[in-house]
Amino acid sequence: MTVLPIRTVPDPVLRTLADPVPVGRRNLHQLVEDMFETMDDVGGVGLAAPQVGVGLRIFTFDVEGQRGHVVNPVLETAGEMLTEPGEGCLSVPGLRYHPERFAEATVTGVDQDGNPVSFRGEGLTARCFQHEVDHLEGMLYIDRLTGEDRKDSRRKLRDPGYGRITGSTRADRAATISSSFGGSL
């Protein structure tokens, strides 16, 4: 398995709609294994393929006792909109905000072998599913902010000092990167 470099803002892959994974796509097992290895290495609860520079509709997760991956996910949300404690993102290091998210979420799709999968969650799990599917849509959690949080996030991202934060984060993570994921997908 390989620990992959995580892309950070303003990398354009994070703002690009991910492509559906064609049935029978080769080398999905390796990508999914590498995504789990990367997510575990940085202590994340979820990781979308665009975050490692792969523009495909896949994400991995390990949250509240559920661990899995979904290829070509379809998200369904329910319940009230909640503003929970600070949400962060591996691709937007150093910032935490409180975007509204639905209280419940179900994600369906297939696994790396093409078998149907379905996962349901509330609270943090629901937030994770919504966050990761947003990545596949080219959206970051900061795009869901409103009011003062939105202004504050934009101000911090434009600040020249923020580049030092992302650079430092990439340097810290580089110590555990095994190699870069190749173009074999």
C-alpha cells in the first residue's frame, strides 16, 4: 500500500467535478487500498479521490464504527439541518468552521468489485458522507459557509500567511508519503 500526497487549496482538482468510474475499471483495488492507507496516516475520517489527485467518484471513510468505501456514490439526506462543532478538511488545513449539514444521510453505490453497497449515518457519519460527496462535486466545505464564517474563511485563504500553513502541512505529510500514485488507473 502507498500513502499518497493530499492536494490542498488552491489545487484545481479540488474544484473539478469527478468522473463516474466505468464498470470494470482496472486497478480500483490499489487506489482504494492507497486511499485507506493515506486516510489512516493523516488521521482523517474520510477521503475523496480528488483529494489525492484522482478525478474519479470514489471515497473512503472510517467514522463512528463504520469503515468502507463507495464507488459512484448517490447521496440521500434527511432530517433537520444542523450546525455542529467545527468541521475541517484535509485539503483545507488549519481552518475549522460550522457549515450546516443534514442530520441524516444515506449513501449508495458499489464497492471496488462492483457489488452494491449502502451506508447510513447520523451526526458525524452523516456529515462525513455529505462532505466527501461534496468533494466529488468539486465543492469544499467552506463553500457551504454563510455570513461571518464565509467572510472569515475567504479572508484567511487570501492571506499570504495561509500559503505557509498549506506548505508546512504538505511538508509534514511528505515524510510518510510512499510514492506518488501513478497514472495506471
